[in-house]
Amino acid sequence: MPRYVIERDIPGVGTLSAGELRAISQKACFVLDQLGPQVHWDYSYVTGDKVYCVYIAPSEDLIREHARRGGFPADRVSEVISVIDPVTAE
């Protein structure tokens, strides 16, 4: 199943408290439950003004539907073509 990286522009997100991040995560999980098992949130990286999320889903449309229902931005959605790491260099 395809894997996607979602870039979310959220000014100041890096200054949110643990409780605020928990609430956002809970909302994301609630919407995922509504969409069913075909969409899976793997993890997210929070930076100063952006969140980079990695999702597994059958289509970009489902990723965007999750964002719409959750009220989250999905400024850029990119399908992962390959994964490389230090082992790739060997």
C-alpha cells in the first residue's frame, strides 16, 4: 500500500504544549477510526512551523479526506517512491 508524507503548515506548532499536541493526536485518531483501517498514521515530526506526517493509505484522496474531516491542513501530500538509509550506501 502506498506511503505518503504530508507537510502541514501550522505556524507556531513547535511551541504547543504536550496537552495541545495530545488533543491534536486524539482528533487525528478519532478521524482515522471513522475512515476505517485502510488509512494508517505511522508517525509525525513536529518542527517550529510545520508538521511532517507519514501515513499509509490506498490513495491521496483518503489522506486529504482525513485532513478535511479533522480540520488539519494538508499543504503538500507526496507519495513515497523509495526509502534510503545508510544501508543503501553499502
